[in-house]
Amino acid sequence: MVKAYLRYEAASSFGVISSLDSNIAYDSKGKHVLAPALEKVGIWHVRQGVCTKTLTPSSSRGGPSLAVTSIAASPASSLVAVGYADGSIRIWDSEKGTCEVNLNSHKGAVTALRYNKVGSMLASGSKDNDVILWDVVGESGLFRLRGHRDQVTDLVFLDSGKKLVSSSKDKFLRVWDLETQHCMQIVSGHHTEVWSVDADPEERYVVTGSADQELRFYAVKQYLSHGSLASDSTANDIKTNDDHSTENKWEILKPFGEIQRQTKDRVARVRFNVSGNLLACQMAGKTIEIFRVLDEAEAKQKAKRRLRRKEKKTSKLGDENPTAIGEAGAKIEQTDAVSSLTVPDVFKLLQVIRAGRKISSFSFCPMPPKNSLGTLALSLNNNSLEFYSLKSSENEKTVTIEHQGHRSDVRSLTLSEDNTLLMSTSYSEVKIWNPSTGSCLRTIESGYGLCSLIVPQNKYGIVGTKSGVLEIIDIGSATKVEEVEAHGGTIWSITPIPNGNGFVTVSADHEVKFWEYQVKQKSGQATKKLTVSNVKSMKMNDDVLAVAISPDAKHIAVALLDSTVKVFYMDSLKFYLSLYGHKLPVMCIDISSDGELIVTGSQDKNLKIWGLDFGDCHKSIFAHGDSVMGVKFVRNTHYLFSIGKDRLVKYWDADKFELLLTLEGHHAEIWCLAVSNRGDFLVTGSHDRSMRRWDRSEEPFFLEEEKEKRLEELFESEIDNASVDRNGPMEEIPEEGVAALAGKKTIETLSATDSIIEALDVAEDEKNRYAAYEEEKTKGKVPEYLPNAVMLGHSPSDFVLRAISKVKTNDLEQTLLALPFSDALKLFCYMKDWSLIPEKVELVCRLDTTLVQTHHNQLVTTPSARPVLSVLRDTLYPKIKACKDTIGFNLAAMDHVMQMMASRSDAPFKDAKAKLMEIRSQQAKRMASRADTKMEKKRKKKQKKPEEGHGHAFF
């Protein structure tokens, strides 16, 4: 009889507040921060400091391929676009917590996402060097822009979404015209990779950041056209040189100037806030530089002061020429100050934020606060979030979210006897968790804990540290009770003695020590506390890396640095067996519940299963792609789990020496695991700072089926890799760039094409059968016509339409491209009937356009296609016009309703607002005129003084 096993499945993951591979972002309302948590996105309530929702992709594929790499929140709705490492993009509703759209066209990790101002379009950049524009409403890709020679790092829309600026690691900026789908301008000048780009809300300036020592600023053409930034020299050049003016016609971005940065680290991210009065520049270190963006009046005054200071310097140098000085002063008055603006006139360094750890990303709050300039959210590389309130001259840290995760790797895990508590250790903290909910119950400061143990009755925990100290922790009060100097080197492993009276520790100081629990009341303490005492010890000839005790407490096994495992009698500590065969040091060992088997895992990537009676090696298995870091038997069975640096958890049958399951999910090396007493779940801890719980389900599986499934997955991955011929010649992309289709051929699109072809064949057979039935019916009596059960009661036309409607909107184009010409002709015949259905007009138009563009040459030379196309032309044009008229009418009505609501909402204050704006504008004009008058008087006094001095010298 074939043996069945119970499947283990991923149940939950916890401990990650913010991962490193992606940016954070505020939602459109400014109440929540969207933080990446490996493959998930956590929605954190800023004031409460709790994670209210988690956006988790429902995919069978786990592991690193689904890591979040980019987040962008829509400015006009609750939608959030999330890009992943496998090139897919999911659009989520952050309020409902549901995935609305799944887009998949990139061939590399998504590195940049940006919405336009109204949230109707989304631009994405990737490691495949391409930029794709998406229609968010239509849930489909519009086109692909190709031209960059390296990965795209950032994107920003300009000109109300009609243009797009992209930055790349190829050191260039590209300006794309989205209406004509071509590259208008290539901006060079950067000496290193361009890491970020942004534009202010009014689209006057574009700023870029790289590893260069300065921030570069560009003036946007729309602002230049008003003459506010064009210098006199530039204007003269344009007037005198026709060729130059023709060339400048395509310049959207014009160099405006540079600002020297305070630090030498490269720029990681630059962003303006929503109001446009602040600019933040994040370095790839611990600092963020905040610049204040002056308005036009302030910048004009600053430019005038700068020009007058320059005039003073020239006056000191040329005292003997009063005529030249008078001419210079007159020139300053005649010159428009705005035309002489420089970057320091507009951008002023306000302050520098210095965080305690390296900053991963930041985000401005979209809602301006009442008592400060702005609010900034920071994600740090130690798995925490910090929030800063920006004042005029200083910044204040307001909130820190760090309780729900470790600051560094999770190095050890241990479960209590009743499986209700989970203790984890890291570089500086010990945390107590509820393993069923994943909530953090206690946090205790400690040393660098590498191994841990929960004492029976769940009152105390014991931690072995890197410094050789044993720390005793009171779990109830979350305090450290005592520190015991246990070893002279790192404590690598700790294991309880089966009778529950003590434990054993092993260390790099070559010693194995046996400890007993004692409850004593020390002087100065009101209550008795747990303490430990060393009962006996055993000296080894090398570093001891791991230890295990048999359940009957008869044998103790220790793993040494010389790649051997020594087994001793527990009572007398006499030598029993030596297990040798590993080529590299053994990192972990465990003994089965019946004491028959001992398993060892080593840095040589192998598992070895030994018999504990004779020390013979039953089987050596090449288990992992990297070092094996942990092994654990399920109690009362010969099933075992192993973990490794290859990010995998594997489930084995130690009797049959077979791999049962491979559990994927972690995004970095797995350091530790803990298996429950009943074997119903296990918890693993990783370098990615996450802890994952895997539950045993009631679903049985068979070994042969699992092997077949693994072979199918391997075959599918080979198909995916075959679509990208890495060894073939690379396609040459012209310097000015090129537009291409947004879609990507996948297994899903190919299977969708097959389903359409199959539906067409079934429908054609049904039509032929019905025609034959009608012909037989005219000749005489025939049995009643029985429809085809495969068509589920649909007509042939409806059956084909049903198959096409099942295809995702984003995959429709690629699905139709794989359709043969003969089947495309059959589709044209059905489109006439479909165009009569009002809600299917848009679908018919997409089908018609794609098929005509794809098979144009063959359609032109096929006479039988002309009547069908003529009918479609006469039918579709009026239908499309009716749809456009309906949409236009609805948009106009919605605009009218919006205006009515706006007028009602501020009706009592409308006149007051207008009057206030008028008073403010008048005050600004008066202040400007007074300043001009004062400066005029000062200038006249300066002109008189040199003349008087000259007269005295003459006499």
C-alpha cells in the first residue's frame, strides 16, 4: 500500500516591520504608512503604531521571486501599486485589503513606480531596462519604452501626464513624449549612475541625484516659455541663431544649476513634498538633507541682494571710474531679477536629519501638519520606522515603530513545553512571542544570543551569548534576573536534560558543561529567583559546535570543529562512539525520540543519518545548496526537518531517505528552527529578520505525486527561461529609443490561446452539425436535435465569447498574437454579433484593432476577408461614437456636480477667502515697492559719495 503523508503549509510570517529592498510610502490620506515586509506590504497606523492590514499576494509561488521592490500610492484614491522581484505589479485597494489588478509584463524586478496626478496612469521601470505605461482604469499595458542601457531607477510625469522623465544607471535622463511614444530628449552630464529624479508639484524644476558631489537641477520648458527663467544671454542666442532655436525646440529640460551636498555618500532618493515648499535628499547613509524651496517673491529678493553684493565688490575694485559704477547700478535695476535666478536663490538648505542607523527610504506625509513644516517617515535598515516633525530650524522624532521585530538576524528560536510561548534572540534583544498570533509579548535587552532555552513551567528563559555569558530571564516581568560567566568563549548550543532538572552547554572554549536549576533568595531580594550551578564539565580537544542528548538520557553527542561527532555515556562521560565522514564541520545534530537514529547536518551541504547503536552511517544525502544550519526530528517519528543557507526548509523521511516536501518562503539564510512537541507546526528564523510558522494540514500527499509536481515546476521554469535567450544576440536598440508592446509571453497567455482555439473548433463543429441537422430535417423526420453538452447550453457565438472574456485584460494582446491567421478569420465572423451587445463594444474594438494590425498583410491579400471587414467597419463606427458620447456626457455631468458641491461647501466663506487673498496680494506689493524705494535711495547715496571725495582731492 502506498504511504500517505500530511502536508505542511505556510501559515504566517511575523517579525518584519520594514524590509530593505523597497521604499515606504504614505497613503493618500496621510494616516497610514505602507511598509514593505518581504513579499507582503504592511499598512501601519501612524498614531497607534499598529499594523492594521497586510497586503499578501495569494500565489502558490513563495520565496525570493515575490519580494516587494517598489511601492507607489495613488494620489487620488486608496489604490496602491506594488512591484515585485519577479517583474509583476499588483494594484491593491488599501482600504479593503484586496488585490484589484495583476499586471505582468516586465522580465526583471520592478525598480520604479509612479502615478500621474489624477491616478489614471501608472509608469513602471525595471531591471530589464524598459519603461512600461499602464492604463489603471482599463487594467492593461499601453506600450513599452525601450532605450536605456541599464536598469531604470526612477520616473516622474510632466506636463499633466503627457511627458515622462526616466532616470537610469546608464548615467542618462530620458524625456519621453507619451502621445507620440518617442524619446524627445536625452539629458547627459552625470558622471555616475542617476539614482533618483523628481519634479515639484508646479512642474517648474526637475532635480536629479547621483553619486556626484552635487544635486543637479533642470528648468522645465513650460516654465521657460513664460520667460521667468530664461537668461538674457540665452534669449539673445535664441534670437540670433536660428539653428540653435530649432535645436532647442525639443529641449524639455534645461540645465538650471547645481547645489553641493553636505555628505560624500551617493544620493538614494530625492522627493518634493505635496505643497512643493520642501525638498528632501536622502543619502545612502544615515542622513537626509532638507531644502526649503523659496517662492518667486522671496527668490527675487534674494537674487537682488546677491546682485547688489556683487555690485559692491565691483565698486571697491573700480572706485576711480564712477561712470562705470553708475552704469552697473542702472543695469541691475533694469534687469529682471527672476531672469537672473540661480539654484541657491531658490533652494536653501534648511536642516539635516541624522538617524541612528542607515536609512533605507523615506516619504513625506501628503497632509500638511498644523504646527510644523512637514512630517517625514523613515524606514531604517534595522527593521524599524521613525517619524520626524520638521520645524523651521530643527527636527523632532515623534514616533518610533520597532516593537514588533528584531533589529538584526534572528539567531535562535525555542518553544515552551505547551507551545504557547516562543522565545527568539538576536544581536541585542530577546523577544517573547505568541506563536499562534505572531504578536510580540515581551522585549528584554540582552547580549548577542546564539542559543536559548525556556525552563519548564514557562517562567524563565536561559540565553547563551557570544561572549560566553548565560543570561537568566524572567519572562513574566520581562527582566534579566542574573548573568552567569559560564564559558571562556562563544556558547554555540544549549540543550535541556530530559529529566527537566538542568541543561548542557557547549562552547568555543573546548568545554561541555552540565548545569542544574536552583531556586535561591539572594541578599537584598524579597523573593526567590532561579539560578544555575555548574555540576560537571568535560574538556574536548577542539571547539564544540553542537550538542544533543538522547531522550532516555543515556547518551550525549557533541559535534566538534574537526568535522567529527563524539558520543559519550551521559552518566560516566565515557567515550562510546565516534561518527566521522563529514568533510566540513558539523553545525547541527539531533536524536530521534526512540533513540535509534542520530542525524547530523554540516557545512558540506550533506545530511547524514546514523544508527546510534553501532554508529554506522545509514545514508548520506546531498540535502541543501549551501550549509545545513539546523536539523530537528518530529517527536515520536522518524520524520525530520532541515534548514540551510539556501533559504529552504526541507521535510525528510529518515527511514526511506526520501525528500517529502520543500518549503519556500524565506528571502535569506535560515539560522534556526523550532518544532512543536506534537509536530503540528514549526517556526523558522532567518537573516531576513522574519519568523515563519508552518502548519501541518489535514491534506494528504503521496511521494510519487510530489516528485511529478517538482518535475513539472522545473519544466515550467525552463520554459520561462527559454523565452529570454541569454546566450543569443542582443537586440540592437537605437540611441533615440523605440516603443514596443507592453505584454509578455507567458504560460498563461499560451494556455489562453489554446483555450480560444479549442472553443473555435468546438463552435465550428457545432455549427456544421446543426447545418447537417437542418438539411436532414428538410428531407424527412429526424430525431430531436441534442445540443453539445461541452458548450454548456451556449450558442456557438456565446461559447467563443465566453472563452475570450475569461482572458485577463492585460494578457489579451499577447494571447491574440499567438493566434493563427485561420482562427483569426473565424473570430472576425463572430465579431458582428458581439458588437450588438453594448457592454462588449470595447472588447470587440480591441480584438479588431489587434488582429488587423497583426495580420494586415494577409488580410489585404485575402478576398474572403473583405466582406466581413466591411460589415465590421459599418457597424463599429456608430457604436464607438455612441460610447464616446455617453462617456463625455457622464464626465460633463460629474464635473458639474463636483463644481456644485465645491461651491456649496465653502459658500459661507467664499467672499471672505477672496477678500483675504486680495489683501495679502496688496500687502506683498506694498512691501516690494517699499523695498525697491529703500534700495533706490541707498544706490543714489552711493553714487554721490565718490563724486564728493573726488572734489576734495582736487583742492
